[in-house]
Amino acid sequence: MEYDYLVMAGYFTLMITISVLFKKMASKSTSDYFRGGGKMLWWMVGATAFMTQFSAWTFTGAAGKAFSSGFEILGVFVGNMVAYIFAYLYFAKRFRQTRVDTPTEGVRRRFGKGNEQFFTWIIIPLSVLNAGVWLNGLGVFASAVFDTDINLTIYATGAAVLIVSLISGAWGVVASDFIQTLVVAVISVACAIVALFAVGGPTEIIDKFPGGFIVGPDMNYPLLIVGSFLFFIVKQLQSINNMQESYRFLNAKDSNNASKAALLALGMMVVGAVIWFIPPWAIRILDPNAALAYSELGKKAGDAVYLVFARDYMPTGTVGLLMAGLFAATMSSMDSALNRNSGIFVRSFYAPILRRGKSTDKEQLRAGMIASTVNGLLVIFCAQFYVSLRGLSLFDLMMQVATLLQSPILVPLFMAILIRKTPTWAPWSTVIFGLGVSLMVVKVWTPDVVGSWFGMNNLTGREASDIKIMTTIAAHLFFTIGFFLCTTLFYKEENDPYVETTKSFFEDVNTPCIEEEGQDIVDRQQRDKLGTLVMMMSVGLLFMVLIPNPMWGRVLFLCCSLVICFIGYALKRSAKINQAVKQKPIVN
């Protein structure tokens, strides 16, 4: 266990180094602090786009779902893949072309000031709820690993995330996301390789998974799996491609880099989706009782199966590396949310409402840091509240927050750049209508009621959970989106006070962004700084070879170190080549 603590200490040292290295780049202006000034390269933006959809929940709640249900969990991630395809082809570059620093500034340009305030005060609380789920997931895992109080774990982790976000703003957030992508990749690939060897190959997983790998246990109506796949695609399409989540692509230096970032996120999602879940699938066969190892966690006990695999089948030190991956995943989601929320608060409320446009950029920068601190504390308190909900698995908790609360808000934010002629009351009234739809799902369209419509009686717990999620998604697809579309029937241009700003908004959305003069200097800084950090990370992995382990374990750590070192070297060399090209004299 002492080696695991050393690995964790090394990881947090690296995170602090990131904050220090990128602090100067984030302190020049609020635009730099909130979105990196829109100067980031595609591979940095792609990494943060990928990691935003990744959190400790993937290793806990999603892994628990994979352990219990098999193939079905991939529905969520197939939905992510489809969403990133659409982002690459259409959405990513258009979000960048809104030319704003925060999502709610885009809402103001599209729907007017009233809707800007409405979404400001509904996005921030929702982000706190989501981040609380992520932090709770990490707390569940970490407290089980280190046998510590879960509330203490939540406090410590929340404080670490807050420091990274506070010191270096968007630059530190995105840089740490890139490093954290590598951490997650290392632990995921290493665990997947060992799991396949331990179980005897992928065919063993497919042939021996209880109830069949595709259907899984406790499923009397396999058609529900097809339905969940289709509805998850619909959900993730709008969950990723909307004006709230667009802040990731606002960081890109131009339209082309925004699209390439979406393509990179797609590629990582395609490769990662299967790799992440090989260990929980394998351990369901190797140790069917793995979910009982941490029975003190109640219904969340199944969410610790990834830990059980790392503890029982991986070389010494891997649990620490796994925890570093969990911290990485959670920090990437939380620090992005904190940075975005601080920007929303400052640009959409503090500066225009409280200070009535009289605040300086430096004052707004300080206000953003204070807002990040307050948001961070609220997330910690929210995560502590979730600890009391022992009757819910993390998968169900995440899905209920995402579908019941988030879906109504995302409908108008998703449709914003697709539908032009909407009355000013359409966005906020759609959200209120959508919340009513969610209430109907909870109170009226229960799984038993909906199941009875299709002749599905005596539902298992798994089937009831699937039907509830699908009912929520379907209800918002048909009723909430339908309501928004119907509002267009009441649109009259002569009654629209924002007709000119809306016209200007769509002109910008359809006009490509090009990189600013002097961007090459910023490009070199990004490559050079991250190259240094990645090589530091490879040295840390190299030291893990010294941990007493079987030879195969040492070789595994050595290979991981060499791969990471190569990436760092390539970044450093790219920075030098770029500088040499720029300095080369032009000969006529």
C-alpha cells in the first residue's frame, strides 16, 4: 500500500507543476483565464473534449454496470461516438464561430439578455449537481482503497481540483486534461491487457459471461437493449452538441482546429470504449463475487469491481496508478465545470448586472477566482449529500441526474443553431415544460406502467432501470423538443427585439475563424510546456519499475514509460522544428 501512496504523491506533484507552468498564460486577461484566449491547438482541445465525457464514474458506476450487465454499457459510449461524428461534421466549428468566451454569452447573442440570465442561474446549479456525482464516485472508490472516511476523501479531492482550476484557469485545466488523458490511457490499456491474459482472451468473455455477453443476466426482454442503444444515441447527441458544452471548442485557435479536436475525441472514444470495460467483464468470470468485496458500500459495492481487479490481478503499485487515473478523470470533469461556471457568473451576471459594465478586466479576473472557490465548495457539499443515498448505484444516480434534470435544459441549447425563428420566450418556457415532462416520468410514466403498455410484466431491477432511462429520453425527444418546435409557429419578426443580434449571431456562426497573428509563438509554448510535463510523467512511470514485482509487472511499467516518453519527446521536437521553420530566412 505504501507504493500506492508514493504513486499518488507523484501524480499530485505533477498536477501542481502544471498549475505553476501555465499560471502566467492564464493571468493575462479574463479571456485567457476562461477559455485560453481561443488559442489552443486541436490535440489539447480534443483531449479536454474527450475527458469532459470521462470521470471517476466511468471506472466506478459504468464499470459496475458493465460487471452486472455486460455489453449493454457500450450504448452510452456509442452515443458519444455518434455525437462526436456530428460535432466533427457540423457543430464544433460553428460553436467556435460564435466568437464568445462563455456559453451564456452565446445564449445572449442567440436568444437575448433575459434568456442569458435564465440559463446562467440554471446551468450553474446543474453543473454543481453533476460535479457532485463525479466527486462522490471518486470518494466511494478512494475510501474503499485506502480505508479512509469517505467525507475526508471528498474534501481532499475537491480541494485539489479547486487549486488547479483556481491558479491557472483554462490553460491549466486543458493542459491537465491532456496529461490526465495519458494517465487514463496508461492504466486502461495495462489493465485490459492483463485482464485478457487472465481470462484467456476475448472469446472467453463472450462465451462465459453470465446470461450471455450481449444480453447479460436479469433480462427477460432483450429488445430493451436495442432500445437503450438507440435512445442513448439521441441523448448523447444533444448532451455533447449544445451551447452549454460548447465551451470546449471555444478554446480552439480556429475553426479547423475545433473540428479536428472533435475528430480526435471521436478516435479516443472509439478506442477507449471497449478497453475500459474489459477488466470488469473479465472479473465477472474470474470472480463472480467481486461485487461483494466492499459490501459496506451498500448498493454502490458493485461500483468497486475495477478496484478489485487492480488489487488482485495487477502488479504492486497499479492500485496507486488506478487511483491516479480516477483522480485524473474526476479532476478533468470538475475543473472544467468550475472554470466554465466562473466565466458564466462573471461575464453574464457580475460584470453586466452587479457592476453594470464598469468592472475592469483585472477585477473580473479576481471575481472569477472567487466564483471558482464558491462553486468548488458547493460541489463538495453536494458530493457529501450523495453519500447518504446508499440505495442508488452510481450508474443510476448519474443517469437520473442527467436525464431528469439535464435533458430539459439541453433541448433549447441544442436546437439554438439549428432553428432560427423562435420567439424570445421559447427557450425558458421549453425548460419549464421539460421539467414538467420529467415530473410526469417520475410520478406517472413509471417503469411498471410503461412496461405494461408493451406487455412487459414482472420487470427485473435492471429492466426497470433501463425502461426509466428510455422513457425519460423518449419523453423529452417527443414532447420537449416538440414543444420547442411548436413555438416557431408563434414567431413574428416585427415583434422580435433581438432580430438584428440574431442575424449577426448566425452570420458569425457561418463565418470561419482563422488564427490570429503571432499564434505560432503560443503554439510553440503549448508543445514545449506539455512536452516537458509528459517527459516528467514518463520518468515517474520509469521509477515504478523499481517496485518489487514479477518480471512481467516491471516490463509492463517500462513499456508504459517508454510510450509516454516518446509522446513527450515528439512534442518537444515539434516545438523546436516549428521555431526553426519560422526563423528560417526567405530566399527570393
